[in-house]
Amino acid sequence: MKRLLGRTGLEVSIIGFGGTWISELSFEEAKRVVRRAYELGINYFDTAKLDGDSEEKLGAALKDVRDNCVIATKTASRTGGEAYDDIKCSLRRLGIDRLDIIQLHGIDDDKTLLKALRPGGSLEACKKARSEGFVDFIGVTGHKPHVLAKAIKTQEFDMVLVPINYLTRQALEELVPLAKELGVGIAAMKPFSAKTSNLITCLYRPSLSLLSDEPDLRHLLGDDIASRVRVALRFVLAQDVSTVVAGFKSTQEVELAAEVGNSYNGITEEEKASFNAKLGNYCRDCGLCMPCPENINIPAVLRFHMFHEVFNLKNWARRLYKGLETPASACTKCGECEKKCPYNLPVKLMLEKAILDLET
Ligand code: SF4
Ligand code: SF4
């Protein structure tokens, strides 16, 4: 099944191929995985100059079918000169003469956004490449929906790539409706990852993958891996997004996801009810309350507490919490975080509740 990627007019498969992990595979194995995706109807391929040799592998696998594919890559450079060189380098690595989409990579705070947008910044280079015919469309990626909302309001971007998954719903609040209104295409990334930002800096033990074999996750998403993949993808497909970009490492993973996409025909009433979660006045993980003078990772504590409270992932949340460097009980109630929170959250009180549920 395909959907329109906003005003680009591109028809993209609802399951997209994320190219990050193929950099860990041998060249031949990576080509097999990419090609299997193409054979199963996936036509949206997302990669990045930063992702090792992912671009070379994607390009080689799709060489003879390039015109049937939408290829999106990214530049993480912020100056015009460097970004322009990145685009040329990506074209070389992919072995193509035109990118469907170039995305500004990792626009995660206002400062980075301004740097990219200013005269001589990376956006200018993307526009130059577009006027020269090397690029068709320009997109933006990041982990902070409030920053991406500012980016797309400039009307400079044709699409946006942002994390959306069963446990990560911030983008659904403001960014997705805004993008829809502006005609900006929406690609959802990280459908299987509970780590959505570099603020979640615990030790990653246990794993932050929604597909990991945690009893709590099995209870929420299904007993076997195929069920968990299915539920996780169907949750995102039920949102107003054009494509769900999942990172693949094997042909089996591709086959599982492609089957979900190819059989997708809307969600059932039962799914609608189970996908609905009452988040209340929750932490949006914007990070604007940081740093805390006591070194408490406020967004991580509140996120893990939400897993506990809203999604009933009690043991998993407690174990994730244990991996944090500083416990929330180190809070001196100075109130600095509350002054900075744009959502006026009662952070001190929320931390007290988190301590009760996660520490005791
Ligand atoms: S109130 Fe607590 S969590 Fe907030 S900034 Fe002060 S010490 Fe940190
Ligand atoms: S507590 Fe407020 S400022 Fe801090 S991350 Fe959450 S929403 Fe943002």
C-alpha cells in the first residue's frame, strides 16, 4: 500500500526502509536485505551520510530499479559549503545523479535550527542543489517535535522525519496536525525504539527496544516477535503519517514488516480502543528544563514513570530507572525545572510520584 508524502506528490510505501543498520552487514548481505524490501513493494529508502557505508550498499542494491524508488538521505553539516559537499558525496556513494529528498539531519534544538536556516547555512546549500537539479525535495529530521514544528512553519521543508511509536506520541500532539495543515509529508521513524532522544542516557540495560523479550512488553504488544512487530507497526500506520521507516538488519525482518504493510487496511475497533492511551499532562521530553543542578535526568525519569503508570510496564520501567546515573530522590526541590518547563508541568510533584513508584 502507498500513501502520498504530502506536497511532494511522491507515492511512498507505507513501510519504509531505514538504512542505518545495513552498515553493520557485509556488502552482499546488505544488498540482499535491501533488494528483498524492494521485491516486497517497499519503495521508500532512507539513509544518511553519517550511517557508515549504508549509502553505497543501498545504491548498489537498487542500481537497476532506481527510478522506481524514492531515495532520501541526510546531511548533518550546518554550513552551506559542507552541506553542499555532503550532497555531492551522497550522490557519488549512492551512484545516482539526483536525490529525491535531502534532509537536514538531527535538528534537535533551536540553536541548531537557526544555524541551518541562516544565510550561508545548510538549508541554502540544499536549495542550491535543488535549483541545480541534484535534489527534488528538502526535508528535516529530529527528535524534538516542538523544534521540528518551528522548522516546518518556515515553509522551507517538504517533509519531516520524526520518531513515533507506541510509547512515543509527542509528535502526534502538535507536529503531525501542523504538518498535515501545511501539506508537509510525515515519515515516522523508530517504530520499535523507546529511546527517542539523547536525553535518555541510562545504561540501556535492559534494552530500550520495544521488540525485546521483556515480559511487560510481551504483555503489551504480544507474545511472539511477529505479534510485537505487527502491533508496533499498526499503531504507527493508524496515525496520519505517510510512511513508517523501520531500520532493518535481515530479510526476515523485512518480510515481517512488509507483510504488515501489504495487508494493512485500517485498524479494528478493538485496536482503536487498545491504542488509545490517556497520557494526561505528560512530559514531552523537550529537555528545556535541563540541566538540573543535581544532575537528575528529568525527562528520562518522567518518561520511565509514564511507561510504569500509563502503559503498565512496571518492572521494565523500574529496571530502566535503575540504569540512570542519579536517582530522582536527589532532588532538592529548588524549582528551577518548573520555571523552564513550557508545559507548566508540576515537575517536583511528578518526580515525587516517580520516586514512589520506581524507587521504593
Ligand atoms: S526541582 Fe529538583 S529536579 Fe528540578 S531542577 Fe531542582 S533539583 Fe533538579
Ligand atoms: S519536564 Fe517539561 S521541560 Fe522538562 S522535558 Fe518534560 S516537558 Fe520538557
